[in-house]
Amino acid sequence: MPRIGSKCLTLLVFVLAVASRAVAAEGDALITDPDLLARLGFPRDARNVYLARGALLNQRSLPSSPEEFGTQDFGWTTVLGNQHHPDTSSQEFVSLGFSISRLSGSMDFFAQLEMPSGALLQHVTWFGLDDDGNVGVQLEGTVFRVCQTGFPSVGPPIVTLLGNGNSSSASGDFTFVVMVPPGEVVRNLTCAYVARTRLDGVGPELQLRKVRAGWQRQVSPAPVTATFPNDVPTTHPYFRFIEALASAGVTAGCAPQSFCPANPITRGEMAVFLSAALGLHFPD
Amino acid sequence: MRRIRSRSLLLLFLALAVASRAVAAEGDTRITDPDLLARLGCPRDARNVFLARGAVLHQEASPSAPKEFGGDVGWTTVLGNQHHSTSSSFGYDALEGSIYRTYPGGGFTGFDAQLEMPGGALFQHVTFFGRDDNANPGEQVRGDVWRVCQAEFPGVGPPILTLLGSVGSADTGNFTFTVFIPPGEVVRNFTCGYYARTLFSSPGLELQLHKIRAAWQRQVSAAPATATFPNDTPTTHPYFRFVEALAASGITSGCGPQSFCPNAPITRGEMAVFLSVALGLHFP
């Protein structure tokens, strides 16, 4: 069961990667199964959704093991329905257990997605219930990025739509996935991310249960200049990683402009690295 | 005061650990002080609450030091004014950190707060902080802690709601009470979400929710059944569990096919790769 889940989620990511390319690459497999397409958030008759070559090799990215460190596994940020904010105080809502539902009016609900700075935002999944028997779009989900600079001058907020999706039938318990364009790096200094859910119906038959963002930590690309040019020039195989440590303030090197990458490390140095990297501290 | 508080909280853990055992172990100390029992969230006349042997040796795990890495307890706090009303028809008002009910009707009205905790951590307990200064006897405030899980693959499942614990308070003045989570509750952010609901029996400033605070502890997951590096880190290796955790998180792929070289010395450069990949470090 977890195996199957993990494979599917991996597919999602790769499928989008392919769908967002203009042309499928050699070795990609066309997905035609209407049920699978629907589950992946595509129209049932979509014709250009491919499974990227090699996608199945990535099964290790087990979503059932919710690890949050390392650059391979996904981390998850969930906002339950009852934690969403209605767009106006003049409309009525009620939470049913943890779900949220509209009582009147036309209504949007907002949820902020908190994710680690520098992580890659991959996709956001909506969970809900659509049991009202109406056809057409009943619940629409949209992911926005909102950025605003404070220095040197205050700019206006810049709102960017990163993607949207919807539940398009009276399908009972549903999920749909909004894939974020590749390369969306979380920038918490200037930006914030929000999921908006638009409910086009009133009553307990239409519920927002939760939204869940999937993200992946990454080590940022190598900078242009070297902090330790004496022994870790830009051509060093570990250049990118050592720069990341220096930039995060975890190391200042072993001597001016040197890091001594080939020196063995002692247990004492290991203690310094780990405690500085994790910001460990003692009881008051 | 701080010391006392921290020690009490520690007792909480250990007392619970013991209470959940069928029989107290040799060397455990029975707790009979009604005030202490009440503070621990037990009935004042509880007879089978024990302080585990060796418990006081653990005073260093002070809850006043909010460590989040390693084996110490981490804390997730949600202030009263960050709680969400369960319905738009239930009036409320916020004061600095606190929140209180203004809805004049009868019955309980609720405020919900989601608890964000690291995936894989052990969920320990939730403490509710508030004020009950009205003269009414009986239960005025109740705190419930819920887990909500929903699987979406291979089919969309219905949400499964589980009440992890519930405690009521009829105290006077500023109060705290603690909901203990059943032992072994591992945070699963992929399929589950966690929230606390605080229910108020009556309106007015005399009844306030100040905050709630969840306690959790990071842990390295249990050893898997098969070895990723059978050549030199088989399932019997003393570091097997930890090496596997690194491999599963994508932090290492070993030193050669099916090998990790656990006894090889590490260089400063290699250390930089391990740390930056583990934490997903990045540049401005």
C-alpha cells in the first residue's frame, strides 16, 4: 500500500515535468488511462501526458515516510480546512470536524503555506468532498506567490499565479493536484505563498478538508566566486557544498581563504560543525 | 518557579509512561499528592500514578530550553488569537495573545488550531493555557486533540478522525491542563494533520484561552529489514539504523556499490557535502 502510493506520487512529479515540456522526450511513455489521468489532475481525455523515462527509478522518494531532511525526500506542509481564512467577514462558514464549508454567499478561503527557505515547491494537493450532484467546477484551488521588497525601497506586492486546478464532478471524496512550475524556490525573505480555495456551492455536500504542499530541500547552485580560493576553487568537486556551509555560517575555514578539504576531521571538529549547523543550545 | 514548572512537566511524561504500563516497576515512586496529581491532569484521588525510577535524573531536558534538534523536546505553540472559530456565527474577541467568546448562546463553542510538527517526530502532549475566572462551577473549558488522516492513493479514502485525548478544566484563575497523547504517536505529515479544539461553555472575558503548546521529540526511525550497503553495513552493524536513515533521506549513496565504508576517516570536504545536503543549505 505505501509502495503504491509512493510510486504514484513520484509519477505525479515526473508527469508534470514532462507535460510542461513542449515535446515529450525519447523514451517517455504516453499515459492514456482515463482514471489515472483524472487522478493525476488532468482531463480524462488528455492526450499529451507522459511518464518521463526513468521516473520509476525514483521510488525511494517515499511519501509514506515523511522525512523532512536530505534532498531526496519530500517534506509536507498541511493546512487543515478549519485553519483557512474566509475572504470576508460578511459571509458565513462552518467547520465540520476539521473541514470547512460555506453557509452562504460566494466565498474564497485562504491558507498560507509555510515552507523552508530555499526548498523547491513542487505541488499542492487539495482534499475535499463534492457530493452535491451538480456538474461543472464546484471547487477550485489556486496557488499564489506574493512577493514584496522592503529595501532599499518599499515596492508594491507582486502576486503571481503559480497554478490552479479543480474538482470538476460530483465525485465524493476527491483530491486534485496543482503542479507548480519547475524551479520554484521558496524565498521567505521577500515572498509568501498562499493557497486559495473557491467554493461554488453552499452546504455540507461541498467541503474543503485540507491542502498539502510538497517541497524538497536542495543545495543551491554553486556561486561564481570562491570563499576559499586557496584550496577550494570553483573547480573543486565539493565547491558547491563547501560554499553552502560557508554561506550559512557553519564554517569559516581552517586559515585565511582556505578550508583544508582533504584534512581528516576529528570528533571535536565534527561536534563544532553539527552544533553550529543545527543551532543547538543548552537549557537556560 | 521556572525550575519547578519544568520539573513538573518532566514528571508528566514519566508519570504517564508509567501509568500506561500495566504494573509499576520496582523502584517507581507512587504519587499521592492531590495537588500534584491534579496538575498532572490526573484525578485528585488517582491511585496508580507513579514516578518512574530514575526520572529525576532527567532534569536537564528542561522545557524552558526550546531545543528543536537532537533528542530534546521541541515545542509548537499557537497563541489564542491565532485560533479559528468553528463557525462564523460564533462571535469572539481577541486580546493580545488571548481569545474569548462573545457569542451569547448556550452550549460549547470551539476554537481550532492546527499543530505543525516535524514529520517523524514523536507527539507527546498538548498543554492548554487559559483563564477561568467566572464563578461558575463545573467544566468551563475543554481541550480536545485530534488526528485527521486521509489517503489519496490508490483511491481517495474518507478522512479518518481520531480523538487522541481530551481534558476538561474547572479551575479558577489562570490554569493549565495537559492532554497526553497515547505513546508511540508518530507525526505523519503526508497523510495526517493534527489540531486542537478548545471548547468554551460560556461567553465573557472571565473565560480566556491564552495559548496551547504541543510537545514533540525528534527520533531516528526504526531500522529497516534490509541493508542498503550489505557489503560493510549489514543489518547487524551497530550503526546500521543510522546509516540507513542517512541513505533513505538521500544524504549518502555510499562509497561504492553496496558499500558505505563506515570505518573510513572523513575529510572536511566530505563533511561539507554531508551537512549541506542534509540541511538543504542555500545561498542568499
